[in-house]
Amino acid sequence: MKKMTTLLAVLLVSLTATAQTLNIQTGQVTWQFPAAQTGDMTWTDGQTLTVMGKSFNVGDITGMTVDQTVVTDNAITVSYEGTTASVTIAGNVAQYVTPSVSNAHVSIAQSDDLAEEITYTLSGTSTDGEFYMSGSYKATIELDGLTLTNTTPVYSGAAIHIQNGKRIKVKPITGTTNWLTDAASGSQKGCFYIKGHAEFAQKGTLNIVGNVKHGIKTGEYFSIKNATINVTAATGDGINCGQYFLMESGTITISGTSDDGIQCDIEDTDTYPTGTGITTDHEDEDSGNIYLEGGTINVSVTADKAKAIKSEGDLYVSGTTVTASTAGGGVWDEDDLKTKAAACLSADGNMEISGGKLVLTSTGAGGKGISVDGTLTINGDADITVTTSGNAVVASSSGNLSVVTDSRTLDNYTTSYKSSPKGIKADGAINISGGITRVTTSGAGGEGIESKDEINVSGGQVIVNASDDAINAAYKKNDQKQKVSGTGTMTVTGGYIYARSTGNDAMDSNGDTYIKGGVVFAIGASGGEMAIDANTEEQKKLYIQGGTVIAIGNLENGASISGGTAKQTTSWNGNTWYALYNGSTLVGAFLTPAKSNTGMGGGPGGGPGGGPGGDSSQKLIVYTSNTPSLTTGGTISNGTEYCDGMLNMGCSVSGGSSVTLSSYSSSQGGRW
């Protein structure tokens, strides 16, 4: 003991004289105390040294040195090297943390008395290590070129486990690449788990491998700005969070998951005893919602019924570039007793897309590009491209699944026992007032855009090429095919619509259809399918009251045409540009699809005009506010292209010849 007392005396004199730093080692932990902050250091009972409020038992001290190290306040560093890790703790927070180190497994407990934010910097490489932190005060985690694999867990199966319910900033340091892999077994909720709020920032890269459940799991909100996150594997979701998900900038890439890519859950609520009148303490929180405001997301999921991005609340897209694909098929849900399928974007609440660029692809049976339980709103400068190629999936009464390749057999199954592929599907209304929406479907039952309530188009561009109905406003029905809710009404007051079906109606409503404005180019399938339909079987009607209408195929019989004039011809050429005049005023030009007797196709170039031809006996009907006329064979120049080049408005036309048109009346329409 005399030797230790003498050593302390020498070190303390040196510390005071040179204004340096006192380093105290206890095993793999180094405590750093700057001379300018130490003040009085006490030595009591011949056993205890106390520096800046931190007390050390002499028997635990394995080394003491004085050097010129510059200490950063509120800083703790953890350096991994193989099967060991070293921890360095700044003196001003020393009394508020309790570290435990077992080889490369590090745990740090923050005291509830801590009142300053600590920054933890993790670096180095370990093939069998972890980082565990608990406490009740917010913190920052810096990742400085860290490669950490948890092989034999000591504190948790996660690579990083933050058992702290406060705000945690995670900063992959700019220019660094960091890898986290959790243990192959255990009860961890994610490879990187944060109990509280997680804010990912800075311009470094974080790669995640989740062997047990999610790649990244946060108990509360998740936000990202600038950082790059790659989840290369997860047996659950790539990223799973509560409260809300916010992306302002940065890049997220997710693949190799066995469930959803990104999922935001409505946060678990606390239930109070009966009679208190209180049901939850989270009623006012922003819970279950996803906000995509910037940056880039790339998600590819292959599991059955998996969603690339799913919110249990609402989903808002205003600026992010999203590329999402799903390849999984449908499943029979024993709890809900219904079939379920995959979707690229899914919201249990409402969805609004007002900006950003979305490229959504679904190839599995019953898969959807966008699926919304509430209302879908598309506006602003949103740019959406949806492609589905899967067929419908149906279930037997015992829940056995099979894939349907003929749309006509789907009517044999009730609502809960089938899941049809759809480009865009909403149980609530669909309101489109801006942006560009492109949808292409090719599988059996593949509807382009469907609402189980109503569809309203007042602006933007809508381009749909579908194997079933291109645009469909339907009722919501129960398993007995009885109407439950929804109007089934379709209303067009503005915008540009190109709707083409190769196997059914181009535009179909279970209620009334109203065209009051905008430009509508509708192409129905051959064999009596409608270009524009309404539910006359239930005394509903098609009303054309304004705008410009170009229809190939029939209009619903009994249509009400007012505010203008409709003309028709059965002698028209496929894959040909026509100029449309309203009286003597040139409205614009449109490109017809190719013609054949095998179904309706489109024009050249593999765009909306791709596919087979159309029934040579189909009518070409045009409607304008005055008296419409057509020319063909002229030279079209200038103008503005819409609907991926199928319409050219405000153009100039020179030459060409007139097309003979005859009057069109509602009695010349299609089926009642």
C-alpha cells in the first residue's frame, strides 16, 4: 500500500505541474481526467481514490499514467480489435457511467443522474463482439469504420443494442463504411436495436445483416438524413419502427428480407382498467405514419405477401425517389380468413403522393403496386410508374391456394377468397389532381387503377394499360357480393387520361360516370367491352358533359351526352396519327393503336401502344364542345406531348385528308 501511495503522490504532483491528463486503467477501460478539471482528488481508507466524483477501489486499478492526451468532454470511445475491446471514458462523465467489458463484448450503463449527452464512438473490427448501452438520457452513437459481428452474445444477441428510450443520434462518420451482423440465434429484435427514437445522420455508410429478426428495429420513431443504410439480409423486416418513419435525405437499400422492407407500426398502447375512461397514453402521437420527403430508397422483397414499404397509419411521399419491387405470391391468412398478397407501397390509413419519383414493380401472384385501405391522393409533381405482371391468386374453402390465369373464373370466388393483381388499389376514394401516373398490368385479373369508393380526376396525367379494367370505380362488397360501402362513381373534370384495356373495359364504374372536363382517350377491348362504362344494370349512367373525349370501342348504352357533340366512324386506321378539331379550332392529335381481331393494343415503341391489335369493327368516337372533325395523314409538329406521347396538344398540322364522321347517339352504345 505504501508503494501505491507513493505512486499516487508522484503522479498527482506531475499532473498539477504539467497540466496534463491522468489516465487510470481498470482492465480494458481507461478513465481520462484533464488536470484543468480534476480539482481536489481524495485518497481515503487506504483503499479508495476519488477523482471528479468517480471513485476507484485500488484493487481494481491496473495502471496509472500521466500524458498530454487531449480529452473531449462527454466522450466515450470503444475500439474493437479481434476478440478484445478497449473503452476510454472522459473524466467529466466518469461518475455517471458503469462499463462492463468481457473480451469484445461491451456494456455501458448510464446513471439516471446523467444530465449531459454522451457521444459514443465505436471503431475497429471484431468477429465476436457487441455494444450494449442502457440509460435514461439521450445519446449519440458515432460509427467510425466499425465492423462488428456478435457470435456468442454476452449482453444481447444484437450487434448494437441501445436499451434507452430517449433520442439516439446515429452517425456513420462521413467517408466510413460500417458493418453490423447479429448473432445467429437469440431473442434480439434486430441486428441494430434502439428502444427509443433513432435519428440517423452524416454521410457515412452502414451495412446491416439481420440473422434473427429485423435488420434495424426502433421502438419509437426512425429518421434519416444524409446517411447511407444497406440492409443486405434480415429474417424479419429490413427496417421496423414505431411512431413514425421520416426520410429527409440519404439512401436506403434493402434486399434479402423474409418480410417487409420498411414497416412503421402504430406504437403499442397502454390499456388502463375499465371505468377509468382512459384507453391509451399515445392518442396524440404521430403513430404508424411514413413520411418520404427526400433521398433515395431501393427495396426488393421476395417473401409471400411482403410489402416493400408499409405503414400501419398514413403514408406521405413528397420528394423521395423510390424503386421498389415485390416477387412473392399470396397467402391464406388464418386469422383474418382471407387471401393476402404483396404490395410495393401499402398503407392501412391514407396515402398522399405529392412529389418524388416512384418506380414500383410487382411480379408475384395477386401483387399490387400501391395498396391503400383509406383514401389515395395524387397531386403536385408526383411521377409514378407501376408495373404488375402476376396473375390472380384464389383460395379454396379450406384455404388452399392456386393461381388463376383466366380472369373470367374470378367471378366464381367471393371477396375474401381471391386477390387480384392491381396497379393501384384503394378501399377509399382515389383523387388525382396532378403529377404523372403510369400503370401497366398484364396478368389475369390485372386491373390498372381501382377504387372501392370513387375516382376523381381533376388534373395531371394518367396513363393505364391493363389486361382487365384499366380504371375502375367499384363498390366495396362483402363475401356475398352485396354492396357494403362506396359510391362506385367516376368523375373527370380535368387532366389527361389514356386508358386501355386488352381484356375488359377501359373506364368502368359500378355507379355513375361523369366526364366534365379534361382530355380522355379510352380504348376498350374487342368483343363488346366498353371504352367508357357505367352501371346501367343498376340504373346508373354515363354522363358526358364537357371536355374532350376520344373513345375506341363503345360507350355505355343510354349515355347522356350534353354540352357538345359526339361523332363516330368505324373506318379508321391503326397505328396512325389523327388531328382532332373542335369546330374549326385544332384541339390536338392522338395516336391510334394497331388493329387486328385478337384484342386491343396500342402504338409503336413499346409504350402505351405496345401489345396486340384491336377489333377492326370497333368504333372511333370523338366528342368536343362544338362539332368535332378529324383529319389524318398530315404532318404534325410542335405542341406538347401527354400520356407518354399518345396525345399531342397545341400542335400544328399541315396537309392530310378529312375523315368521314357520322352522328353518334346514346342508342348506338354498348350493353345495357
